[in-house]
Amino acid sequence: MIGDGPENAPLVTDMAFAYRLLAAGGDSRECLFLLHGSGVDETTLIPLARRISPRVSLVAARGRIPQEDGFRWFERINPTRFEQKSILAETAAFASFASEAARRHGLDLDRATYLGYSNGANLVSSLMLLHPGIVRQAALLRPMPVLDHVPATDLAGTRTLIIAGATDETYGPFAPALVTMLSRHGAEMDARIIPSGHEIGDPDAAIVRQWLAGPATVHMS
């Protein structure tokens, strides 16, 4: 069983990204890769992830770019513009990290879900487009498009959930463009707008849990 708190999982620092592994019991190879938002660390998504999937392993990774008292995943120019070289470098590093972590811990990337919030969600969507095949299933909470140049990636067979906040004034207006972009690249999309701002909580957990249990269904409107 997963322990009572992130303090039970030591911080592993001998790979490209520091991370905590909260292993599930039994022989399950399913897992959630957790990518936190800006200015915090790898522990912040663990409570939400437990509410979503209490019986799978969690790989809670830490972004490498310092911000305030925490971390982020790539450099930003302003809240909605991002340093492209940083995105390219960090997505390449994370693609290698995900593969190595799966090998080390006996996890199956084909059965992995990437749960990203805000800047972490933006790293996941970039990973999908720049390194196809690493991500087969992704739940993106409060994301926006960040790539200036999008490659002609085929995302057929990649299940993607996007949850935007109706009152998220910074990222919310950009979410439909990300839904359209990923759909045009062939991703199986399920997109929701909920009565929330940029913060996340129980409504997100309930939607992700339901989505993991069934096929993609709806598009954002």
C-alpha cells in the first residue's frame, strides 16, 4: 500500500529529475507521473493523485527551474510566454527520465498516465508533441499552449483530458486553442470547463477518476 504521506517516500536525486516514488502494493505496473505547478515542489500533487488512483504507483517529479520557494518546469518570459530553448531542453530531459524511471521501477509506460497541473501540464503537452510515444495518456489541469513551433506529430491513440477553469483569467482563455491543436494532431480528446479559477481540487479529482475508467467522450465548448 502507498504510505500515509510524501515524507514516507525519500527524495531520489540520482537521475535527471529529483522525484519521489510512492509504490503501490502487488505487482501492478500502472503508474501516475505527477508534474506540479509553478513555485512548489513534487509533493503538492500527491494528495490529489491519491484521490484519483489510490492503488497505483506515483512518480512525483520535481521541475529543475527554481522559482520563489519552489520549482517550475521551464523558463518563462511572462505569465503566458515561455522560453522555447528551455522547453526543448526540459522536455528532452524528461522523456529520457520517464523511460529510465520506468525501467528502474518496473513500470509500464504504455499504462502510465501523466497528471500535470499548470506549468507541469504545459510540460506534458510539449512532451506529447516533441517526443511522441512517451505519453499515451495525459490529464492536463489548467493548461495552455506554449510551443511557438509545433511539429507535425501524430498523436493517434493518445488519450488526453483537459480541465480548464471557467474563471481562470490567465490560462483559461488559451485552453480551447490547446484542445484544437491536440485534436488536429489526432489525440483522443476529452475537454471540460468547470466552475473554478486556476486552483484545483476535488472536482478535478472526480473528473480524472471518471475519465480514467472510461473512453474519451466530449470536446470543449
